[in-house]
Amino acid sequence: MIPNNWYNIVPDLPEPPPPPLHPGTRQPVGPDDLAPLFPAELIAQEVSGERFVPIPQEVLDVYRLWRPTPLMRARRLEKALGTPARIYYKYEGVSPAGSHKPNTAVPQAYYNAREGVRLLTTETGAGQWGSALAFACSQFDVECRIWMVRASYDQKPYRRSLMQVYGATVHASPSPVTKAGGKVLADDPGSPGSLGIAISEAVEVAAANHDARYALGSVLNHVLMHQTVIGEEALAQLPEMPDLVIGCTGGGSNFAGLAFPFLREKLAGRLETEFRAVEPAACPSFTRGVYAYDYGDAAGFTPLLKMHTLGHSFVPDPIHAGGLRYHGMSPLLSHMYELGLFTAVTRSQRECFAAGVRFARTEGILPAPEPTHALAETIAEALRCKESGEEKVILTALCGHGHFDLAAFDRYLADELEDYMLPQERIDQALTELPG
Amino acid sequence: MIPNNWYNIVPDLPEPPPPPLHPGTRQPVGPDDLAPLFPAELIAQEVSGERFVPIPQEVLDVYRLWRPTPLMRARRLEKALGTPARIYYKYEGVSPAGSHKPNTAVPQAYYNAREGVRLLTTETGAGQWGSALAFACSQFDVECRIWMVRASYDQKPYRRSLMQVYGATVHASPSPVTKAGGKVLADDPGSPGSLGIAISEAVEVAAANHDARYALGSVLNHVLMHQTVIGEEALAQLPEMPDLVIGCTGGGSNFAGLAFPFLREKLAGRLETEFRAVEPAACPSFTRGVYAYDYGDAAGFTPLLKMHTLGHSFVPDPIHAGGLRYHGMSPLLSHMYELGLFTAVTRSQRECFAAGVRFARTEGILPAPEPTHALAETIAEALRCKESGEEKVILTALCGHGHFDLAAFDRYLADELEDYMLPQERIDQALTELPG
């Protein structure tokens, strides 16, 4: 029941997404530009024109540790809401790292190992991606070094411990072991770090080391493609086709992973499903950003990506859904949003946690803060159906558990959780720094 | 594939276990003695002579949120060990509370709710049982109050948070809201508490309140019977029958849940499987305790139970497998041990954590400290098979995940974890206080 292929949606789109550009030349980035950072097979997948890419047997042998993941009907939640809607959820929290991230971490580690790479580097914020890559590297005997944003390193020791149990080395970022980190520390020895700094450190070490490469957990085309195992399984598991698919978006890989196979069926005229992305009110790249070329990182080291962005210098408020605190959006999803293939809405932090608690008390699973955004929208839609009497079939992406996020639930229950408003001037200010 | 019946092994045994006795009269305890604490249906199940007890539809409707649980072959662990043994594990960590405990918490909450009980009380140490009961009560609209040992309440805030997310009220024990707790606090305002004190508080509130009852997470016959869903599923899922079943034992419900259905088949002559309980070297009730009537709690409030015990005043060293830190053992399992139906061995803390890390790096799942005891024994057996060339089929009980135990793994990786030796005089001393 685990699919044998990943689905690449690009050739099914009416036009391909705009290419990444070199920030100096403004010319499209080619494979040679990317070779110091990624293995050849992943570069090929990034620009592939094939609709289906076979999943290697060695990857399937690891996927089977937790895949296929459960597809459940939320009957107890439906009953508690008194809705005629039928709610299904696809649950990725059963993976070793507790989220959907291993779906791409495993093939990334595999292709790197196959091409002789001995060391993978990456950055991590709250630690979901870092723990997924640490697990994946343990499966293929690849060394793994992770730069974890100092603030999270100190605040979330358990995520760090999990990476170490899987055998990874974890550096607090900024670290003294890189030039980029050393420079920050020289200026500010107490720096709490940022994702932008951590990326610079991981990239520096990968680029300087001929048998090392770098790994990214979202945003890129091949990452989104690896996640389509979620939607392919759901298509086969569902007893009825959804009228509406709902998923949260940060970099976009979770939403894309569930939605793309259903979008393929819709583009082929076999489904009439609608699709809805849910982003945090504190980081609304689709709904309040612009569609423009911008850097993928805060420091401006990456190629220019055409995407919905709040500006690479935008720093989101510290919502607990750390996986959604990204200034930009997958260029592929951004392109598809412009084509009108899905809509996007925002949800604020407190209504998301309220939805998470409601879900835990009915369906039992404690959700991570990220998918509570999808749950809040799902519950709102189900209550609209209660008003209208519509028996809508809703499918939502429950992309991870909240076992490492209980301090946030604690604050919610104590009525201490913030509901960040985002003033327009903060977005306007960041957008003045767009390149070019 | 979820079974429709629980299996009661008592009528299949050559003789029934000795009954609990009233500590004053030394006469067997009757249903009337238990009625203030337990609902009638659970008292009936405790002494049932039926081999199979139907699982109510309302309980099955909750079980289906995570059952059937995965039965996996540990191919990657086998390969890493280079063993010809075939290792299977039944994974209960996919439940809402992350362990096997909801298998009995759900029917206990259901029967109490059906008999009009409005409030369930219990004690919890590290929090596995408390979070399971909190979840179960949320499913049947029963209020839940939990006395959590003060030391754990302060050290493990996330387990407390999880209980609160499920809607339970959690008291640090000793608490000022009971006479028992107030008395302790009067003598020692800074008391760290104990399981014995917490039991006293929970029992006091249940007994004093006509629509309240008390719930226990292990030891009793009906609790072990509810856990047989684990073994029944495994029997149906396995592609080949095990030569050896291995499970850890604290109060005994995890081991019994997996083993009893296989033992039924063996008693009927259909299997030749061997069974092995694994207990912590720091709390070896089977292997170094005596088989005698003793109290189930430290304070001596319970009926006398004939069981393997280290003495009710025995205080185990603070190993991280909190669920195995119990001075006694299920009377039913104790009786069966005397009948020679299974053997028991011990494993020390450091070798258990080593096994846990090895398992995480091969099979991906981070195990709780309790089942690392079963994993340590499984790995040792698989390595014996490597020596002998035996293709033994081993089935082990992976009864929970370690997502809330990463501080302990941290200490193991830092080489700071203790390997407690248990001097014989500590056992001898505690055994001098056996009743009667």
C-alpha cells in the first residue's frame, strides 16, 4: 500500500514555475551551481519533467518502518461538533521523528550516501527537521551535523537529545566552528541565533568539504515531490473522495504532499475537490505577502526564488508553530497559487490551540502546533456545514504530534498564550528590502 | 482485526490464584468490600470464570482510534546484529497516551460512566497511567482527578500538561485537599511524596464520595485481562509463531497482555512457545523477592495480595523506568510463575538504555525506558542465536515510546547514568516488615 512512485506535479501544470535566478547575473541557476550543495540525483529531481519518479527499494525499506500512515475518520470530533460534515485526517505523527519530515529526509540521505557523500549538514529551528535528518542519516551510515538555533537549543533540550540519540552532532548556532558563526559571536557573544545564521553555517561546512553536502527540509521541488507519498496513500485509503482538502503551510511541503495527488486527479477532470492552505496570522506569506523574486534565507546567500514572500528580512513573531515561521513559500506552490489552483486563509495562535485541545479530547492525538492551523480551519468549516446542513467531505493533514510542545499547551491552558497581531507597517518595511 | 473479546486466562489454569485477604480478618475479600472503590462490572470481571469477556461496542469505538497497533519485524535491527533470529515487536506507543495503558483505562472509564460514576480518582508516578486515564475519562465525560507524586510533578511538567490537555485535574501529592495528604504536609511541608501516599489520597476521595470511584492501572486481574487485546492482535498478525515471547514487568499488565493469548495456545497444546519476563535489576520482585501475602501499597491500606514481593516498605532506586518501580507483582502472574509457566531475568539500567539507543538507530522508534528491558533481553537472545546459528522467532512487547524520557537518554549519552546495584540487605530489611 506504500506507493512505488513519487508524483511530480510540474509537467501537469499549464505552465512551469519561474526558475531560480543567480543573484549576481539574474540568469537561471544551473545544475553546476548546485553541485557543491546537493547530489546529482536530487538536482535532477528538482528540474525533472517526469510525472512519476520511482522510489528506490532502499527508501521503501525504511518507509515501511511507519508507512503507510493511518487515514482516520474523526467520528468523535464530528459528533462533538454536531456537524453533518465527514472529516478525515491523514496522520504523519507515527513517523520516528514525529512528523512528515522523514518522508524527504530518508531519500535525501539515501541519494547522498549512494553518491559517496559522507557528511550531511543542515540547520534546524525547533528541531523537527533536524531530528528527521538525524534519523535518516542513521539508516544509511551518513554522518550528520546540525546547526540548531541557539534559542531553541537552550529552550528545547529534548529535540536536541533526540537528534543525539540518532547519532547526530548538534551545534548551537551561532557556533565557533564556522567562519559565519564565529563572526556573529565576535560581534555578539550572547547571540540567540536565527535560522538565517544557522543556514549559513551548515552551507559553509558543506561547501568547504568535498564529501559533504547540505540538506533542506521544505521549499524545494524535490522535497515537495517526496512528500506526495502522503497524498497517494490517502487517495487509496479514503472510502470517499474529499470535497475539500485542508493543510497548513510554512515552506509548503506538508500541504503539497497531501494535496498534489488529489490536484492531479482534479486537473485530469476526475475530481472536483477544492484545496485550502492555512497559514499563521503571524506569518501570512500567501495572504499578505507579495509574489516576487527574493532570497530564501535571511542573510541573502541563496539563489533568488520567485515566491510569495514577506521579505527575507521579515522576522515573524515567536508563535509556537515554529515550522510555519518562514518569510517565504515554496516557489512551486506560489506559482500554483497564482494559477488559482488553491486558496489560502489565516488562523491566529489561540484559535489554533483551542482546536488542538478539542481534537485531543475527542480523537486522542495531541497535535503539533503547526497542524492545529489546519484543524482550526477544519473545525470552522465543519461548523459552517452544521449551519448549512451540507454533508461535506473534508480531508486534513495532521502532519505531526505535539509531544515536544506541551509547554505551549500549558501556556494556552493557563490563558497566557499570545494572539499576535501583525501590523501592516512591519510587512511594508521588510518588503522595502526585496532584492533588485 | 481488533478482537471482540478480552481473554481471561484464569479458567484455563490448573488451579486458580489465591484470593486477596482482608488484613484484619484474613478472610477472602468479597465484592461488598470492593464496591466503594470499583464499579460492579469490574468487580465481576476481577473474579470472572468466563474464558472470554465481550468488549463493549462503546469501548471498541475508542480502541479504533489507535488499534490494531503495528506488529513489525525488526529487519534492520536483525541486520545490525547479524543474527539469524527473526525479531518481531508489537508497538503500543501509537496510543494517545503513548503506551499500552489506555487499553484498560478506556474500559474502566466506560464501565464507571455506565454505572453513573461522575468522578474517577487515581494516582500516578511518572504519569503514563495518569495520562491514559485522563484521556479515557475525556471520552466518556467522566471527571478525572489525579494525584501525581510531587517529585514527578515538579520534574516532569509535560506529562502533567498532557493530563490537563485531556481535561483532568492534577494534584501534586501530598496535597492539602485530603486528610492523608494534609497529615503528611503537616509533618513535612517539603515532602517529595510517594506512590503510597498518592494512592491513599486518591482512595480517600473516591471512598468519601458516593458517585466517585478509584481506578488502578496494573496488578489486578481485570486490568491484565483488558490488555490481552495486545496478544490477540499479535496472534492474528504474525506470519509465524514465536519460539520466545519477551516482555518487561512492573505490575505485570504489559507482559500479561502480550503473553496470555499465546499461553492459552500453549496450554491447549497448539504452541511450544517459551515466555520470559524481564525486570529491572533495581526492582527484582520475581527473581529476588518472596512469594507471600503483602500489601499492595506502601502505607498498608489495601487488601493482602499473595504475590512476589520485595516488601511493601521497599523503596526501589530511582531508575528511569518509573513504571517498573513497584515492590510487588500481579498476584495472577505470581501464581503462574510458581506454576512454572514462564521464567524471569533481570537487566540493569545502562544495558537497557544501550539497547534503546541501538533500537532507535535501526528501527527508528525511541522506546520508553520500561520496554528497553525487553529490548536488552531480546538483543542478548538474538546474539546468542548468532553464536548458535539458531533461527529463533522472538516476539517482544514494545509497550510505549520515550518522547517524555529524553532527559534520561541525555544522561545515558553523557555517560552519567547510574547502574544501581541492589544489596541483599535492603531486600532482607524490607521483608522483615511483611504482614502477619
